[in-house]
Amino acid sequence: MTKTKTQTIDYGKGSTFKILLKLAPPVMLAQLIQALYNIVDSFFIGRYSEAGLTALSIIYPIQLLMIAFGVGTGVGINTLMAHYMGIGRKHKSDECAGTAAALGISMWIIFAAVCFFIMPAYARMSTISPEVIKLVTSYGRIVCTFSIGLFCESVWTKVLQAEGNMRTPMIAQIVGAIVNIILDPILIWGVGFIPTLGISGAAIATVIGQTAAAAIVMPKGFRRSPKPWKYPSYVKKIYRLGFPNILMQSAYTFYIFGLNMILKTFSDQAVTALGLYYKWQAFFFIPLGAMQTCIVPIISYNYAAGNSERCSKTLKNSVFMGMALMAFGTLCFELIPSQMLSVFSHDPKVIAIGTVGFRFIGLSFLPMTTSLIFPVFFQAIGYSLRSSALTILRTLVLFVPLGWLYSRIGLDYFWATFPTTEVITTIVGFIFYRSFKKTYAQRGH
């Protein structure tokens, strides 16, 4: 049983479908606001400078890498807390939660130091345009150096979600996004005594929004640190459980970087078109992201309690709900791709390239539901090897090599990489799941 001041949720009893319906809406609302922020942020920058829009597409993998470590660490904490609660060891769960602040601050220090120095070289790897290189360096250094809010909010949010408190993280993310949206036009174009800061203003708005979100989750998410000598044991367990998520998110960084490198051989507009897809993806993947977040504590709790059937039901319900909602994204990408692209860019070449790409990508949305939920399922039950294998297959073995092969035929065919990758990953994930069910049954559970 998980209790908070605001609600009581028993992950071990009742309909898993109803539990997901109770947990998912706050997460979806928070992610909706975040997605709207991403769209509005790109809208403002696109209106300020087309080069700025390209710079955002280039810096996106680095931002994903920070999110990967922040959220992945939080997922490890979340999963371990749920495990301890599932076996009735609440004091261990509290000690695990107490490591969050130290881990969040440590990650911030490492990323701030490394990214500040590598940013110019990273920019030169991604484009030959002096203007874009300058914008990437400026924006990237700000969002990385002042990213303490991102890391702390990520880990404290997962502490609260492990206990069934979805409301506080929802409020935090909404407030952070609104602060960002309000500050974007003010800092980009300037107003009154505030000078025009351009893309640097957008970066400053981002880190202020992240800090505001962290300030909201801190009072309930911060816990007393365990004794120093207990850290090695907890950290080892946290990263063993969180590594698949870190790998999954980090792999996104490398495969998007790899795809950018392939598209760069065609044009900067092709890179921009891919970047705009990921802006819209954040909006249409809200249901899927909510399912990934909500099933981890439910599955981890019930697996620790020896209830495999509830784990399977949770998986099936999340896939059903995810596919039902992702169908809407498929329709939009197939029917109105040029209108979606025009929200950000008026460059006819970007719109022409993106229209073809969006229609190919739309075909991948339904199989993508299972290709992304299977790794989370295996992570939640402690099968980190299978979870990591699916992630590596999808992002490193398939995406970039297939992208390169399809690009040899032509730019239009490059986009077929997306549906091909998701279908293959789904098939392998299903094979892994059947194997797990068979092994579990043979053990007599």
C-alpha cells in the first residue's frame, strides 16, 4: 500500500486498468503542458531566426542526454522504492529516497563542467554554418551549465511518483512550463529595460522554468540523507535498476545525433525537418510517456509481491491504452503534415522534406507503442539485460544503420527507417515477453 497526504493507492489490489486511469491523467496533463512548451518555444525561436531553429535541432540530443541521466536515476530510485514497499520495508524505501538530492547535484556538476567545454566542438561536428555554430554554443552552454533544476526536479519527481503522488509533479511541471512560455518572448526580443537576447534568452527562460519546477517538488520530494556508508549499496542498486532507462534515453541522444549526421549530407533543412518531428513527437507521445511512467511502480510492486498476473495485466492495459491514443497521432501525421510543419517554419524546402518524412513516420506510431513499453516492463521486473537489449537493438543496431542504408537510395526513402525499426523491435520484444512468461510458469509461480 502506498500512502501520501493527498491519496491512497494500493498497487496490489483492484483493477490495474482503473489504477492506470487514476495515475495517468496527472502525468498526461503535466506532459501536455511540457509538450506545449516545446512547441511554443520552437515557435518563438523559429519566428526569431531560421538558423536558431536549426540550432535547437542540433542541441536537442545533448538535452536528451541530460534528461536521460536525470530521469533514469529517478526511475532507479522509483523502482527500488516500490520494491521495498512491496515487501513491506518502508524504512528502506525512505532511505533510498534520501539519496536523490546528492545524486541530482552530482549529475549537475558533471554535466555543467563537461558540456561547457565541449559545446563548440560539438557544434562544429553538426554543421558548417558559422551562425548556427555560434547559436548552438550560446544556447547549449546556458542550458547545460545552469541545469541543476532539471536534475533535482527529475529525481524528486520520481520519489513522489513512487509513493503515488502524481499531483505535485504535475503542478511543478505545469508551473515550470508556464514560466518558460511567459519568459520566452520577453527574453528573446526584449521589453523595457530587458535587452534583446535572442536564442540566449530562450535558454535562460528554459533554466528558470526548470528551477521553478524543482522548487515546487523539493518540499515533498526532499528526504533526509542516509548515512554516508550506506550510499554505495543504494547507488549500486539504483543504477542497476535505472540503467536500462538511462541507456534507453541516452541511446536516443546518439541515434538522433547519428541521424542528424546522415541528414546533414543532404541539407540543413533536412536536419531542421527531423528536429521539428521531435518537437511534435513530444505532444503526440503524451499517452505513451504516461504509460511508461505509471506502469513502473505498479509492476515493480506486484513482481516483488510475487503477483506475475497483475504485472501482465498492467502491461496489456498500458499497451491497449497507448495504442488507442497514439492512433490520433497517426491520423495527424498522415493527413496534415505540411500544416504541422508550417507552425514553426516558412521555409518551403523544410516543409517539402518534412511532409514526406512525417507521412512515413506516422506509420510507425502504433508499433512504437509496444517497442517502447516492452523495455520499461522488463526494467520494472529487474530484467535489465532484456530491457537494455531492446533499447540497443532499436536505437543503435537498427535506427542509424537503416537510416544510412535507406539514405543511399534517396532522402525520401530515409524516413522509412522509422516504421521498419519499430516493427522489428516490437517483434523481438514480444519474443522476449513470451520467453519470460514461459520461464516464470516453469518455476511454478
